[in-house]
Amino acid sequence: MEDEVDQLVEAWQRERPDLDVEPMQVLSRVTRLARHLDLARKAAFSQHGLESWEFDVLTALRRAGDPYVLSPGRLLRETMVTSGTMTNRVDRLVTKGLVERRPDPDDRRGVLVCLTEAGRSRVDAALEGLLEQERLLLSGLTEAQRASLSALLRTVIAPFDR
């Protein structure tokens, strides 16, 4: 089965036989898959009235476990954004009633960000929708192929996570 990447690689091999274009075999497909995943994520989140960034913040809080509270600093590490960006995002989520700020009982000057019941319901529903979309994206693979692909991608990504 040939795809667009095969055609792209073939054209480069013809035009630049002096270059090893083998990395394109993998990474051009990863890039194309990332586009499809981005569209699937947006579709799943929009069905639940969320943007991708909102989902990221809400899931960080949800994964924290009951009582679904994190410090702003921990949210920064979980979502990899700047403090100014996080402040803006929390403000917007507070306005929507999905999170609230509470005083930090261990630091009189600090605050904690807490997932509200509405936020929890919304993020749980969006997660279910996302998983449904992701299953569709991977539906052409067997369970063993998915496990193999996951292991291979882990190997490629591991150096960047250090």
C-alpha cells in the first residue's frame, strides 16, 4: 500500500540521490498523523465546549486525584507554559466556572487551583470523546501493532523527556 509519503520520498530520491532521505519515511508520517490527531482532539473538545489548552489544564487537575487541587507552579510544570500564560488561563477557567482559586493553607500568600464539579464533569466527558477519536485513528492496527508502535515511539521520544 503506497501513500503520499512514499511519493514524496521517491521524488526526493530522484531529485537528490546524494541525500539519504530515509528519515522522511518515518517522520513525515508522524507529522501527518499529528495533524490528524490535532483535528480529532479539536473535534472531541469542541463537542464539550473546550479548547485544547483548557483540556490540558483541566486534565492536569483531574489527574492530581481527589481533591483535584494543584499549585500554580505545579500546573506550570504539568502544562509547560509560562506563568503569565497560566495566570491568564486560570482566570478564563474561573470565569467559566470550571476551576476556582483557593487560599493555600500552607502558605498565606499562596493560592491553589481547584477543579470544580462542573470542570470535572466537562473534562471527564471530553476525555471519553478524545479516547473515542484516538481509537478511530488507530483502528487499522492490531493490539500487538499498537503495542509495538508505542514502544518504538517511546524509544524515539525518551531522550527529549530527560
